[in-house]
Amino acid sequence: MNILYSLQHLGYVIPPQADAGWLGEAGPGPSYLGPGGPENDFTQRNTTFMTWNLMHLARMIKDAGGIAAHGNQRSEWDAGCRFDHPNPLYR
């Protein structure tokens, strides 16, 4: 979770069910890299869910023309803009 939090804090978009890569135990059963790992139901399920969620998220971002900058600009915030909220000091 710390790695996922760090990535999203830097600006990466993390799709739901993104915990599909493991080193070592892959949940119930053998390690993904060990004997029987690629057939591990837990690993296959989570990898499939993550892949579909990644594709859906990519499509949503593409259809929206990317991630909008409105409401997400430090320079505007520092200048006093509070996106879609009236500025009580503006006269």
C-alpha cells in the first residue's frame, strides 16, 4: 500500500484491484513464480480484475480527453482561486 500511495501522490493513476504482482507468496497456494503459480486461481483472478480495470480506466481518461487541469493548478490556488467557489475577498 505504501508504494501505491506514493505513486498516486506523484500523479500516477492507480486502477482498482491493482495488487496483482507479488514476489513470494501470491495469496493462498504456491508462489506465482513457483511450481503451479501461473495456475494459481488467486493470482489469475486478481491479475484479470486489475487488467480489466486498467483498460476501463484508460478508456475513461482517453474519452475525457485526459485528466483536466481545472481545479488542479498550484499556481491558481496560490493566487487565491478556489475553483467553482466564490472568493469572499474579491470585490
